[in-house]
Amino acid sequence: MKSLVNRQLDFMGRRRIAFAISGLMLLVSLASLLFQQLSLGLDFTGGTLVEVRYAVAPSLDVVRQILEDTGFRDVSVQTFGASTEVLIRLQQAFDPDVGEQVVNLLRDAGGQVELVRAEFVGAQVGDQLRDQSGMGLLVALGIVMLYVAARFQYKFAIGALLALLHDVIIVVGIFSLFQFEFDLTVLAALLAVIGYSLNDTIVVYDRIRENIRKSRIDDMPTIFNEAINMTLSRTLATSGTTLLVLLALLLLGGDMIHYFAIALIAGVVVGTFSSIYVAAALLLAVKLDREDLIPAKKEDPEAEELP
């Protein structure tokens, strides 16, 4: 048994290095969110949306450049369904004639274009979406904490919640740092990241709980290492196959789900790291021990009085 343990990877022995890496990523993410903030999409900021249809698939960079050169600001251009359907987002006040203006500009540049629709998303709607989506994220985290506390123990709930916050902050920080557009599809990806990361964490926690109850030693780092090594192949196989699908979505899925795929890829990578290192190491930080899962039996005072 000793030789088997010696061949296992010593994750808990490197937990300080993992905490340093996590701390650095969190610091960079929080600094970027504080000073650079997010590049919010039209769903949150309000503005104008114009959909046009080309006879032949255009170059999105050319369409964007034409609009920016004529005075439109904060232009976002992406395909919508077919490659000839183009969705143009303009972060500016709505003008009833803006659709015709955009189409005329594109026609003057040599494109065969027709207007499909022009809509306005007001700032009030954007504020409401932002508030409701933020509240939804907090409610999801609260439900997760209650679930883990009920299924395991409150120290497990603290570890799981901190690990989930770690994952969400870093993914959001990546979007802030690189100024990727943050819209409702990215928010949906964040909720998916919470579910994915929690699933991985629960698998590790379940094996940790089982090993604590079965083991005759009180060395928590050794027990945690054994549990992580026992679930490592499952964790890496799940993450690897998920990343293959997400890479296919990123490369072949089109502009509509481009940032959605990026958020999920970042979330899977960070979530796998936190499930292996952060979530388990946090149980050591909150001083989880055997008595938390197997309370010591109280002695029967009546039995002591028997002759």
C-alpha cells in the first residue's frame, strides 16, 4: 500500500504553489474588472440592432470598416444563421432611418444588400437584464452552497462555494482583460461553468468523504491525495472530451456562439484546475477532520455506574 501511495501524484504537497497561481489569476482578474471593466454587449448597454441580407457572403471585417469609417461607433458585426445574414450592433441612440442608412452605405460600397429589420434595445431594458442576470448568478451560487451543506457538511459547502467563486471571477476576468464582448450568451456559459465545476468538485468530495470514513489514518493530505488520484482519470477524460466539443464549436460554430465557446473553454480549464487543487486544498484550510464526518461516540454514564 505504501509503494502505491508513493507512486501517486502529490497534489496536496503542491497546494501552496496552486494557491499562489490561483491568487495571481484572481488578482489580475479583479484588477482588470476594477480598472478596465467589462466590454458589455448590446444586451446590457442598450443600442441599435440592424439585420441585413447579402446576395453573396461578405467579409465581416470589410462591413465593420465601412461603418466605422462613416462615423458609426462601437460597431459589432457577426453572421446570423446563414453566412449571407449579417447582424450589426451599434451602441448608439436609435434612429428610425438607421436601417436604411446602413443599407445605403453597404450598397454604395458595392454590396447587394437588403434590410431585414432594425430594432432598438433601450438602456432601461439593458439595466434590467444586467440586474436580473446578476441576481440569477447569486441565487445559483446560494443554492449550490445549501445543496453541498445538506449533502456533505458545511465545511464542504464553504470549499465548494469558494472554488466556484474562484472559477467565475477568473472567467469574467479573462473577458475583462482581453475586452471580449460580454453578453447574455456569455452569462449562460458562466451558469454552465458553475454546473460543470460543481459536478467535478462533488465527485472529488464524495471520494474524500468515503476515504475518510474507510481510512484508519488521520493524515488528511494523504487521504485527499488518494481521493484525487482515484478520480483523476475520470476528471481528465471528462474535461478532455468536453474541450474537444467546445473547440469544434469555437472553430466551426460561427460568430453567434464564438464568445460562448470561449467562456466555456476557459471555465472547463479553470474548473478542472480548481477541482483538482483548490477545492480539496480549501478543506485543509477550513480544518476538516474525521470528527466532522464521524462524530466521536459519547460514553454512556449509566454503563460506567454498573459494577
